[in-house]
Amino acid sequence: MFMRALSLAVAIAGLFAANASAAVLFSTLGQSNNAPNGIFDTDYRLASDFETQGVGASITGLTLNLNNSDTVGHNFTVSLYSDAGGTVGSLLTNFSSELIAANTFGAVNKLFTGSYSLMANTKYWVVLEMLENVVSSGDQPNWSGNSGDGIDGGGSFLEVASTFAQTSSDGGASWSDASADNFLFNVIGVAAVPEPSRVVLAIAGFFVVGFRRRR
């Protein structure tokens, strides 16, 4: 009887693992683009925050809404930072670098891949930087922004309503409020689920208790 219970527990645990597929955990991509901020050179940084809720997660990618009106293509990279009292803290991890072609006047959603394990009930900052200086004066690339707090429906995390998005012109040495409450991006990943071993033990224990009662 116990072995049957254990086998069933293992099968159910496998089902839990199989269903742990990547999903959008946070998104502001559906909001209007009414407060974009430009990046003028390699010293510029733009940052927007989000907060996890009662569960952690593993990030597999970040999607940012960007454009590039400059006459040359630009490479961008995205990093994840901790929170330091409502502003950008220390570097946690870097995501991939991605190219946006020259004269991309309409905003595009660009996926930056990587991985990082998020803690529950924790604030994080998504930081964007550009790897080349602007060539055409006045045609700087932009990260689309929105002037009102909010999160699209279906996300698992929260917008941090008490803070503005942040901007830096000195490589991240200092930060100030941007014109946007948040920049348009999403967080893609897998929300934390019970470890298979714990699921197995919990279900096996349930069946053992039931078996003893029947005896």
C-alpha cells in the first residue's frame, strides 16, 4: 500500500514539474507610451522597478519596448539590480546584449535572455544601457515610458507605486527621477513551486495516515 502511495506521489510530483513552464510574471507593455526617455551615450542608464509577491521565481528573459531613431544601429544590454531604499542598488546579474537597427522609429519589443533566481517579497530594478554613443544629434534611442503606475492584467508581481523610474547620466554612480512612473517591459520566468521531494513526502505521508486509519 505504501509503495503504491509513493509511486502515485512521484507521478504527481512529475506532473507539477512538467507544468512549470515559463510565463509573464510582470508586465507594463500594454500601457500607453506617453513618457519616453532617451539614451544619449554610454554613460546613460535608465531603470524601472518591480516587486515580487509571496513566491520567488526564476527569470528566463526580460522584454523591453525600445526604439532607435539614430542613423546607426545600437547594441543594448539589460541588467538586474537590487533596491536601495527606493532607488537602484547593486548589480545582481546581466542579461544578453541585443541590436536594434538604425532608423527604427516605431517602438519594438526586444527580448533579452538570461537567468536569475528572485526572492519572494523583494524589489528589483531593471537597468538599460547602450554600448555606443549616439551619432545623429537629437535622434537618440528611447525606452518607452508611461506617466502612470500600473501593471497589466495577469502578472504575478507588483508595480512599485511609490517610486518613479530612474535615470543616470554618470554610468549609474547617481540616480534621479525620470519623467515616467515606469518604463514599458515585462519579466518572463517560472514562478517557484514546491520542490518535488517535498511534494513526494507530503503526498506519501497523506496516504500513510489514511492507510493506518483504515487498519
